[in-house]
Amino acid sequence: MPDLSTSTFILPPDAQMSADQQQLTAQILAFTTAHLHDATSAVFVLTGDAGSGKSAALAHAFTQVQAAARSKAPGELVGTDNYLLVNHNEMLKVYKEVAAATSALRVKDFMKPTPFINGMRKRGHKADVVFIDEAHLLLSQSDPFNKFTGDNQLDGILQLARVVVLVFDPQQVVKLKSHWDPHMLQRHLRGHAVAEFNLDGQMRVQDAQVSEWINRLVQGRLTALPQPTEFELRVFADGQPLYDWVQARDRMFGLSRLIATSDFPFRVYTDQKWFVHAGSLTLPWDKINFTDRPWAGRPETVHEVGSIYTIQGFDLNYAGVILGPSVDYDAASDRIIVHPDSFEDTEAFRKHPGLPDPDAAKDAIILHTMNILLKRGRKGLGIYAVRPALWQRLLELSRR
């Protein structure tokens, strides 16, 4: 099997878990065995920013649980029926490929939430331990297209598992139909025994100054670009030199790609090519990936532009990020502003009943998308903003 660790959340076989990740695994195992026979499902919540190593830690802990479940030695977890769920096609492919090469895992251990819920209900069965990666992508309303008829996927899973271990980051919610915030999560977990663990390190972006600068930018605050020695941070005045930079970095270091906010027209189920326009650059959007390899791990995709749907949860060495027309600059306040009417992902904005402030939720989705894209690169980040006022301001800040 090719080494998936180069482009995904999967750690290399010889990688060392951080002290926090080791502590997390121990706490998950202890929590699981302590609550396996509770009358009401118990929930372990793992939080952390994009790039903090949540998925890697979750995958490691799940492997430990399944090794114990399939062990011939006596133990609390022997014979338990456990699953890992993720509502993300590309990440599910990775989990299944890893399962095929790991003795403690089976491909059937990994599912999307809707098939798990529907299958368990049909069988009248209850799982022992259910891990949920990217739980902020769980549907929070019915979705006939995905054959989910309930009101909330988390509620359905809580009814069908004795212990639930989930990853939650409200800053990575990218659709109204999977709208979550911390208060909403708390409401759905009332009456359950809950433990929480926060991974507060940054394991992807390999410079703390850059990570902090991105955080300020996503909050709307424009500050001078840091000058890191171990990370390349650049602003470009046009999309073509950004693309040239990405190609050069890919030839030198591998795993470098262009990615963009969802501000350029596209339709999913069509043979037509859809394009991203960034200054003098025009490149095709990514398409539905019917292969078993992650989008970023396929060499031909260096000539495409990746989206939130192909890059969320994955790593790059160098990321070239195109900020489209939905992200702008207001000179009067010297702040980032957003234009939801320029956001082309109509599915992301599909109405969600009961949202107290739909307009604020739309603004947040754009900023979440921006945050996820800007934190893909381990070694470097290049930025081009389509809105002239924004790229001019970013260029000014890069020269200080």
C-alpha cells in the first residue's frame, strides 16, 4: 500500500505520538471501559483547531480499541462491536485503505453516519463504541438526498451506541445542514456522562507565528505578515505566479496544490468542466474523485484547483490558496469582510430551519472555509485574493 501518511491525517508507522496524543489515547481507553455498561450512552468529546492532530489521535485510539476487541487475551473490550464514522467521502476512503493493511482493523469498521444509523435500526442492534471523526459534519436536519430522515445524526448515533468518542471543531462547519456550535452540542449531550479533551497544539502549520497570523486574519484582523525562517509565507498579485510557485514547490518537495474558496461556479453531477478564474490564471475545479486515492495524492491534480470537499482533513507541504470574491477588504475599518452573495456553493447555504441568525451563519461558513484552506500547508502558504482591495492590502502588509 502507498504511504498514505504523506498526504493525510494518518501518521507514518514510525511516527511518535505527541505527549498530549498519548495522554488522550489513555483517557479514551479508560473512559470507554468505565462507561461500557452504563444505562445511557457516555460521550468523550475531542476538540482542537484545524491541524492540531485530532484525526491522527482518533485513528490511533480506534486502532487500540479494535486491537483490544479482537484480542485473544481476556479484557473489558474483548468481543465488543465498534465502528468509526465520518461524513466525508475522501477521509472514509483513507480509513478503509488503512484498514485493509492493518491487522487490528476491518474495512467494515468504517462507515458514513447514515448507513450506520439505518443499518443498526434495521437490525435492532446497538454498537458498543462508536468513534465519530469530523462530528461537526454530522447532519443537523433531515436530508432526503443522503437518505437521512431523522432530525439530527448525533441523536440517532447516541441511541445506537453505549460509548461515543467524537471530534468536534465548530470552526470547521461548512454547511448549514450540518450547522453546529458549542451550545448546540451541549444541548444534545444533556443527560449523558461527558468528558472533554482539547488538543491545543498546531501539528500541521510548522510555525506558531504563521498559525497566529492566520487566526487573526480569519477573525477579520489584518496584521503585518510574519517573517518565519522555517516556513514560507507569500502573497501574490496574480494567480499565475501563485500556480507557478505551487508547481515549483511540488517538483522540489512534492505534495503542493492549489485550493480555493467556493466562489467559482460548479455543479457536482455533470460532465461539464468548471473553472476557477484567478487574475490571469484559469484552471479547472477538482471533480468527484471516484478513485481510491485522496485528491492531493494524485499527481495529475497539481493542474487542478482543490475545494473544501477534497482537502478538508488532509495535509499539504505547500498550499496555494485562492481567496475568491466572497472574501474582501474594507479600508475604513481595515478588516476582512465577506460577501455571501458571491459564494457559489449553493448546497452549503441550503436553508436550515430554526437557525436564529441565518445571515451570520452564512458569514461564518465562508470564514470557516477560509480557515480550513489556509491551514493545509506544513511548510508553506501562498495567497492570492481575487478582490483587488484585499490583495493590495495583503501585499502592503507583506512588505513591512
